[in-house]
Amino acid sequence: MSARASLTRATLLLGACAWACCAAPRPACAADPRLARRLDAATAAAVESLMARADGEGLPTEPLVTTALEGASQRAGGRRIVTAVARERADLLRARDVLGATA
């Protein structure tokens, strides 16, 4: 990986973490009605499963919802939306690992 790509990746991770820190915390990981309105049932279930995992790991879930809704707005397929949400969850985990759990 080139230095520029590494810097870009690090910037994205820090940006994701900063955005996640500003997102409103969810009291519990419940089914989000926005997902049911905008996604097909299978995609919504997969995203909600990822949200439940993120919630269990102490991660904010609103960035995952936002990613899924953005995919729906762009008319992406269900598989692509789930992949993007899983990638967002992984980025949040990495950002937390880099910055620490209390950041």
C-alpha cells in the first residue's frame, strides 16, 4: 500500500470515528423503522443483524443506518448495501482500536 493510500485510509478512519462520536447514542439496538421503509426485508434483516453486533461491541449504530439509507438512496442492491454496512462497522472497530475505547 502506498503512503498516499495509507494516509487516505487513516484519514477516513479518523473521520468515521469523529462522525460516530458525534452521532446520537441509541439506548438499545431495536429495529429501525427507516430501514423497514427503505430496504427489502432480507437486506433490512442483515443490516439489523450487523447493528446488533455493533451495539454489542459498544459501537454506535446510527452510522450503520446512515450507510444503509445512503445505499438505498443510490438504488444499490441489497448485497452491496450489506457489504457497505459491514465495512462501516469494521472501520468503526478499527477506529476505536486506534483511538481507544474512551475516545
